[in-house]
Amino acid sequence: MDERPFDTLNVIPFVDIMLVLLTIVLTTANFVATGRIPVALPKASKSQTETLQERTIDITAGGDIRFERARVSTEELESQLRMLPSGTSFLIRADRTVELQKFVDVADVLKRLGFAKVAVQTMVPR
């Protein structure tokens, strides 16, 4: 076989590939920098705001469970929640020093009864 070293190297395909990659990077860099893809959303003539009927469950530092500010046990909480529709939303406010088991007990009651709209309130550090 005739083995000769390359006299020249054809770099045109390499340059073409690099230009395509550069185009892709520059196109997507705009999306990454803004964090979203710009979309012109349609506007409605009148917006309706949904009023949230949020129920509050507080768990105090002493471990007391309060539903709508009234002190209840886990069993009383479950019996009171059975009367509410399944679309009711709940806000759980638990003291940071409370035992995790108390929080899990309240969350378990909500899950067993089929409530899906549950939020946990936290404090944002300043």
C-alpha cells in the first residue's frame, strides 16, 4: 500500500459544522439569558378573579392543632373536614419547633379525605 502523509487537510466541513453549532448556541443563548421564550399572549376583555376560600390549620409550638383558630384533636379535625367539599383549599401553618409527626398527622388526614389543594406557609428570610 501506498502510505503517504497528508499534504493538506480539508477544513471546510469542519468550519461548516462549527458555524452551525455557533448558530445554535447564539439562538438558544437568548432564551437562557431571559429565562423564558417570548410569547405575545392574547388579552381578554375582562378578567375574573377567583376568590379563594382558604381554610387555615395551625400547629403551635406546643403541638396544639387549631382549625380556623379553634383547638381540635386529630380526630375532631378529621370529623370537621369530612363536612367540607373536596375542592376546598387548605393552608397549613406549623411552628418550626413542632414535632414532624404532628405535621405528618395533619397532612395524612387531608390526604385520606382526598383534599388536593394544600399549601404550607413558610417565612421568607429578609
